[in-house]
Amino acid sequence: MRRGVDFAQAELATKVRGKYLRALEEEQFEVLPAQTYVKGFLRTYAEYLGLDGQLYVDEYNSRFVGAGDDHEPRARRSAARPQRRHRRIETNVVLVVLAAIAVLIVVTISAWKASDGNSPATPPAKPTAAKHRRAPSALLTLTGLRGSTHVAARVGSASGAVAFDGTISKGDSPLALRGRRFWLQIDSPENLRVQVRGKLVHVPGLKPRVIIVTPTGWRPA
């Protein structure tokens, strides 16, 4: 759309049928014959539009191709729904734990008051250093500015544990990640506000970026 190219022009230039190009745009990869065609068409189409074809193939592999198998790609929305369901379950578990803690505190205070009249007063215990320890601040905070964008974050490097893999939209609560180093893949950097150690940083570009974030800032991966 930015280059003013329609599917007929792209089909003529890339020799890829228009319905396949439209399927690539809409991530309907099941329309294409096989994964081999998906990757080849994706690379050809991206490079025709002046983009990094390998970057899009890598993103396709990381999001839609399972490790060590040749099954058809999974739809993005089907993976997003279980993730939301897991978040609801985690929220409910947290609420139950907080309620249990509140009940325990009330019972403890009531028992202490009941026994206070039958025992000599004792000096209050000095607060320990552990009570004054603060939780480590977030290394990376991501906030949606406009629209939405897919973000994949891994601990340390591209092969590290998944810290987050989902969509961040305008209006969502900021995503805070704690750690010392993150590998980050952002589909649309212009749609995100990025902070490192609470300091606003600028990740330029109108195309997907893969970066490394450390306490000193960020750099291309």
C-alpha cells in the first residue's frame, strides 16, 4: 500500500499468482501448496517490495513452523486464544492466593489481640532488612502507542526461554520484563513505546526489527 503496488502488478513482476500473494498478506498459509512454496513466495514477494526476505522467512519459521516437523503452519489466532485463557487462569490463582493471605493476616491479628491481655508487653521486633528490599525494577517496558504489533521476547538470545510471545495493542497495560538481557523481535517498531530501565529509547524503522536489550540500551541483533 505504501508503494502503490496492486496484486496484479506484483503478480506480473514476481510470477507468483495473485491469490497466493493475497494469502501471504493475510497469513492464510494453508491456501499455498506447501511450506516450501510459502517460504519461496514469501522471500520473493518481500524482496520485490524492497524488504529483507530472509527476515520474513525467519519470522515465519519462528511463528508458524514447529521445531523438527513439517506440518502445516498453525494459525496465529488459534495460538492467541489459549494464551489469553492461560492469563485468566493465572489471574484467578493470584486472586485466590491474595484472599488466603488476607484471611491468615486477620486470624493472626485476632489471635494476637486475644492473647495480648494475658501476657506481658514485649518490645516490637525491629524490621529486618528483607522487608526493605525492593523488587528489581524492570529492564524492559513496552507500551502500545497505536494499532497493534506482534512481539517475541526471549531471555538472553534467540535460543533462550520465551519471556513473551503475543500482541501488544494501544490501551493494553504496559509489558514489563525483568532480567539482564533480552532478544526481541518487533513486527512494527513504530507502534511501540520502548523503555530501558525506565528511560525512553527510540527503535527506528517501519519494518520488523530484531534487537538485543541490555541495561545499557539496545543494539541490532
